[in-house]
Amino acid sequence: MWSFIVASVLLTAELLAAASGWDNEPKETFTVTCPSSQAVSGLTSRYDNDMKDRLWEFSCKAFNVKRTCKWSRPVNEAWAPINFRCGANEVIAGVYSVYSNLFQDRKYGISFNERNKNCLL
């Protein structure tokens, strides 16, 4: 009986997380990359006080970019702001993040693509 209840609760929690629209699970490493020829067009974030972690949802849209992606080194330290600026003619194409249980915070890295020269913003 107990195993059925525990399995039901875990399955329900997983289904709720999957249905929530968030691109990451609390306290888990994640990587989000836009499909080829797309760039990040928006993001939504919410801090979960119970889990002590931030949930993210990224959106992408078609963009005239080259296919070559470069990944940055981590762009922040624990409890420090994210400080990253794309270079000239670059757009953000993805994000990775690692959660630290010790600091209860995340480090982030950024994937960026070069825009094609005929792209207008």
C-alpha cells in the first residue's frame, strides 16, 4: 500500500512539473538551446521559496543566425549577479546552469550565435 501511494505522489509531482511549462527542474542542472536558425526571444522566471531555487521558461523565435554556437564560461559566481554581454552581431541561443547545494544558488553559461550580416533588428 505504501509503495503505491509514494509512487502516485512522485508521478503526480513529475507530471505537474512537466505540465508547468518550466524548462528546468528545481536544483537540477539544465541546458536549453534554441533550434537551428533561432535565438532566445524571451524568458520568464520565478523563485520557488520552498525549493530555494529559480524556475525558468525560455522562448525562441526564428532569427537569421549562423549555425555555429559558442559557449561562454560561467558568467556568474554564487550569490553574484549575472554579468554577460553579447559581442557585436551576436545573439543568445541557449543557456546552461548548474545548481550548488552548498551555496543554494546557480552558475550560468550562455550559448551565443553570430547574426548573419543581412539581418536587421
